[in-house]
Amino acid sequence: MRADRLVATLLLMQSRGRVTAAELADELEVSVATARRDLEALSAAGIPVYPQAGRGGGWSLVGGARTDLSGLSATEAQALFLLVGPAAAVSGEAKAALRKLVRALPQTFRADAEAAASATMIDPTRWGERDRRRPEMVDLLQAAVIRRRKVRLSYANSARERTERLIDPWGLVDKDDIWYLIAGTERGQRTFRVDRIIEAEPTGQPAERPDDFALDTAWQQVVGEVEQRRSRTWATVLIEARFVPILRTHFGRHCHTDGELDDGRVRVRLAAPTPLDIARNLAGWGATVEVVEPRSVQAELARIGAELTGRYAGER
């Protein structure tokens, strides 16, 4: 979200008391979907903005039609500046907008707000890579989520099998630069990787969404199911305590210490989808790590060792 547009949104709400997404879009010359997305992001960030449904509804600042920016609490002001601060690195206009917003705050909040605005910057590009851009498909799907319209998808699964589906889009999640769409289908809730969506065509049909649906709750359920599949095989290993942090880097949440031995080594529980996945991660450790169980992981390590011996033993 651009900081200058955010400031303009708050000032419009201050002057009018209540605005609709359509009115905001017309004033700021953006799409209705973008305006609604900005309002929802403000609310999610802790800014006292809330929607009212029905005729005569819209979005309002808590406290009434004439609430201004000085009505923000210290915590709310910090939340606002943490949200828009990284945008200040994008353009001079954004920096100017933040300066104007600072002047609109009570004097006692200004120092903390300025500190919050400069506390964080975001550089999503990994070393050696070009700048990353959000897939255009995400904007199309976000608009469908907000407008509650069904979408016809052409989708390829992990096996590259292509299917056609008519789905109810419920929400989007960005996890480590991979976007996921959570949607309703004829078989219930499903999760789709956006980069596997070949085509997406919004329809004029209204989408259905459960009244009790919450995106964060649904995503935590997805994460739990994925992590369960990622931890189908558990192994117990012995290793020197100083190496445990390295194992945690490789196995993440599927690495748990389980007591220390008299010889100074630590008993560690590790998990991965298959015995081979665990063996591949441990093979480079050689005799530094000892696999206590299961036998399936030991067998995979022996096989890998035999393959390497067969290939390189005669070479000098």
C-alpha cells in the first residue's frame, strides 16, 4: 500500500466521517478493489477503521464522523507507521506523505511514530537475483475475493495434470514469495498454488463463503496438514551439542533435543517425509552423527555410502 494514498484515505475519512470503497476509488483514481484492499489493510494493522454493511453503510473512523488523526492512540500510531514506513523508500512522494502524517499526530506521539517509520525496510530480492514482482494473477484473484465472484481456473497439479475448476475464492496467502489461494470447491475447501494456475477467468456468478470463515485460521490448518506430511518419518540421532543449531537449520521445526548423554553428545529427534530425505541430509556428516533408529534411515545411509564408495574408491 502506498503511504501517500493511505494518508489521503485517512484525511477523506476525517473530513467526511464515512466513505464507501467506490467513493474512495473515485477520489483517488484507483480501482474499487484497490480502495477496499487499502481500507482492509488499515483495519488489519490496528487503525480504528471499521465497515458498516447495508444501505447507507461504508467505512468509518471509530469515534464518529469528525474523528481526526489526533484520535489515534500511541499504539495505533506506531502500528500505522510500521505499516507504511517501508513504502517511504519507494518515492519522494511517500516520504512527503509520511511527514504530513507526523505533523497531524499529537506532539507526544511524533518521536515514536518517526522511529517506527524508519525501523523497517523490506528487500524481498535474494542475493544474486533480480527484483521480484508480485504475479499479475494475484491482483485478479484478490479482486475476485473482495467482490465475491466465482472464478474458473485451469490448474496444473504437482504431477502437471491439468484440470478445469469453478471455485469460490476465499483468500490469498503469501508464504516465502509463493502465493496460495484458499478456495471453496465442490469437494470442500482446497488450497491452490498461484504459480500453478494456468488461466483464471472471473465470472459474474456470486461466490459463497462460510460465515465463520477466517483466513488466518484456515491457513493455520493448511500449515498443520503440510507439516504433518513433512514429518511422516522420525529418526533419533546422536551428535555433539555444538552441532545441534546446524541440524535445526536443516530440519526447522522438525528438530527436537531429547536429553544429553554422559559423553557430551545430545539425543536429537528429526523428521522428514521419507527415510531417504533424512538420510540425504545426514550423509554429509559422516561419522559425526550416529543414527540410533529407525532401521530404514540406517539402510538408506548405508546404500548412499556404498554408491559413493563404488564410484570414487578407485579414483586417485
